[in-house]
Amino acid sequence: MATPSDQSTPTKGVILSGMRPTGRLHLGNHLGALQNWVALQQEYDCIYTVVDIHALTTIESPTDVADIQPNIYEMVLDWLAAGVDPEQSTIFVQSQVPEVMTLHTLLSMVTPMGWLLRVPTFKEKVRQMDETEETVNYGLVGYPILQTADIILYKADTVPVGQDQLPHLELAREIVRRFNRSFGDTFPEPQAKLTEAPLILGLDGQQKMSKSLGNHIELAATPEETTKRVLTAFTDPQRTTRDIPGRPEVCNVYSLHKIFSSSAEVSTVYDECTTAQRGCVDCKRHLAASVNQYLEPLRERRRDFQERPDYVKQVLDQGGKEARAIAKNTIGEVYEKMGLGQHP
Ligand code: SF4
């Protein structure tokens, strides 16, 4: 790809985005983020990273650690299958560019503790982990600094975010401003690119689709597994027998039809449901067929990549080299500006 290292004549903005290595992705991840990543490649130089160091902030057992490498492999396979293109974008693993840890340490010198403690998601996370501000590990407190380092190490100027992540990005911008004021203009202030992702509810019809809640459909599932999963979906709770007309507006199966079935099919579902001409089991089978049809090209690409030994490793090695070249330039500049002399 045309790497952002050629910063003397920038023609495109530089996007940075990352995902924790959670293994195989699901439909919610695809519609909420991955699809957007693929589209952004047309307009920006994109840098996509597996943030494995961030995953360590909430690691609880050796089993979690053992899962990291297989999870990276499975997740990157999904990225590639969805259309994240190593010819256009830089794809790499965060920890393979150790300069990010150096920058994290250096940025911590200009980041007041109060800024970190006031991040709303920090308090929430501490509560979820059953910790206090006294007992929680520093990694979690310093998480936004590492996130800032992830972005500015590559001089990314744009970050795709949902509304809920805006406070994190605002903090990154504050850290950048403070660094630039103290040591001279070095980093661009990253701008938010708000993404309008549809909220995808899980098969329980109640909560956001999520692997931890077990209400998800994996992109890489077989058609048979997908059908089996979709058949477990909750529907209109008032429709206890087939002869009771349904209420599509409260049924998540209908919401999913609106995403995966054609508009003619969606109209048919609506009409047949509200007049009790369609049973919920048939309706779910219909949805499963639509989902399988939608995912088939992705699954085929995934199978192809899987059959190429070492393909994912090659992509990540190449991306790591590209990312490291940019990172070394930046750290060299930071060393000089902070009076540390030449970066070794
Ligand atoms: S027929 Fe379809 S849309 Fe209607 S309640 Fe059943 S699953 Fe939902």
C-alpha cells in the first residue's frame, strides 16, 4: 500500500482503528465496524491493528493468555474475508511494534492522573471488575494513554468512533495538545469520524449482539450452524400459537429480515406475519437462508485464505514492517523533541 510514512506529500487522511483479539467475529461486529473499515479504504490510508496489549488489561487467567494467538488468527481471517485488503491497508498486531509502549510511557509524562480517572468507561470497568481505584492495575488506568499512542504513533488524523467512544478521543486530543504545547508541534489532533452503525440485537432480541452473551451468529459458522442458531431466536412473545397474528415491530427476527432479506421479502414477511399466514419457525428458516446467502461470498474468501498456509502470518508480518517504519520515524522525532537524544 501507499504507506502513511510518505508524509511529505499526503494525499489522503490517515485512519487508525483497532480491535481486541476476540477470535471469530459475528454479524454485529461486521455490520457495526468491519463493513465500515472496508468502505473507508477507498477514501483513506487505513491502519488496522489487533490491539493485543489492550487485551492484557482485563486478562484473568493463563487460559485467556493461551487464547490470544489463535484469536488473532481467527479474527484477522474474518477481516480479510470481509474485504480488508492488505494491498490497500496496513494490517498488524499492536505488540509487534514495541515503539507504541515507548510512546505510552513518554505520553504519561504529560497526562494528569485526573484526566484518566474521570473517563466514564474507566469507572464503569472498575465496577464491572469488582475492583476499586486503589486495587485496579495501572494498565487499566493508563488505557487511554496507550490508545492515544496507538493513534498518534502513526500520525493518524482520523479515528472512526461511535458516540460512546467520543470521550476517549477527546482525551487523546487533550494529550496531543499538551504534548505539542510542551515540546513543539509534533502530532496532528485526531478527528472523530462518527460512524452510524445500526444497533444489532442478538438472538435473545433483548441485548446487543455479543459473543460474551452467547446471542450471536459467527461470520464463519457453517450454513447448518447458522440455521440452528437462528432457530433459537426469540420472536413476538405474545404469539404463542400460529393462528395469533404477530407484531413484526417488536420482533427481532423481522429487524434482521430488514437487513438481510430483499425489500419484497420484507413486505411479504410483514403481511404474512400480521395476518397469521406465516409461522415463526418458517420465518426463521427464511431468515437463516437470507443470512447464509449474504455471508456466502465472505465465507468462500475465508476458506480460500485458510487454505493458503501462512497467509495470515505473511499479511501481519508485512503490515508490522510497514507500521514499524512509520513508528520508528515518529519515536525518533519524539526522542529529539523531549531531549532524549537519538532513538537507539
Ligand atoms: S412470523 Fe416472523 S416476524 Fe412474525 S413474529 Fe414470527 S418470527 Fe417474528
